[in-house]
Amino acid sequence: EQMQGISQVSVAVSQMDGVTQNNSALVEESSAASQSLSEQAQTLRLAVETFKV
């Protein structure tokens, strides 16, 4: 019974590790997308500044 419990904990820890790695990859992708969006917003701001209302 104890061995079965240890096995279940091991499986759960492995699954959590996989989820953590996946989350890390998603955070990196989100960061890159955010940086790209920020750069595009800056480019747009500079383009719009040339117009006077």
C-alpha cells in the first residue's frame, strides 16, 4: 500500500513538472508577444505623431 502511494505521488510530481514546463513556455511566448506588441505600438505612435489635428 505504501509503495502504491509513493508511485501515485511520483506520477503526480511528474505531471506537475510537465505542467510547469508548459507554463514556462507559455510565459516566454506571452513575453515575446508583449514585447512585439509594445514595439508595434511605439511604431504606430511615431507614425501618428506626424499628423496634426
